[in-house]
Amino acid sequence: MKRIFLLEEDDKSLNKGVEIATTDKDLDIYDNLHIGGRYYNVILKNEEGNIVGVTNYSKQNWEEMNEPKFYCPHCGYTYHEADKWGESGEVECSYCGAGLKFTKEVEVSYNVELIKTPKLIKIK
Ligand SMILES: [Zn+2]
């Protein structure tokens, strides 16, 4: 049985996290989890492999922010270096692994389409 801990925003260590779920599935760093309607990303794993630390991601939080940004429509990860990527192209989200196709829009905003959904592991 593996224990899943939600880590704190400012101190991402396992002993500060709060247990949110348990599972029999094997989990690895970068796995995308779907637990109780929310999305989480595995960022830590202990040596024994029986405890993983996750951070929460929410599309909604990013949509509420009106600052123009290039962000992954799947996990919400924001890329600050996107202005170096030219007018359009395809990239793989380095945070969740989703495939993204983008075109640069006027006034520094981006149209980002989800072209590949990353593998999601559903817990419970
Ligand atoms: Zn992503």
C-alpha cells in the first residue's frame, strides 16, 4: 500500500505533507493523478517507494488570472520562456507531458490546444 501526501506550497518535503489517499498502484515521479475530481502531479517519492508527494494543479486557478501567459491547458504549468519559441509550434509540456500546439497572438497572449492528454492514474 502506497500513501499519497499533498505537499505544502512553500515546503515540499514529505514530513510536512498531508495524507490524501492510499493506493496499490505503482507511482513514479511525474505521474499525473486524478483523485476525487482534482489533478495532482507526483514530485517526490521516498526511498522505500511506499510514500509519494504530490502537488495539486487546477486549470481554474489559471483561468481566473487575466495576465497573458503561455500555460499548459492540461496542468496549468506556466512557461515564462515561451516568447523565445517563435510565432507558432508544438511543444511537449515538461511538467505533465501533454502535447501542445500553440500560435502566438497579438498583445502577447497564446492560443494553446491540448493535442495529447497525458496518462492519468485514477486513484479510488
Ligand atoms: Zn502540462
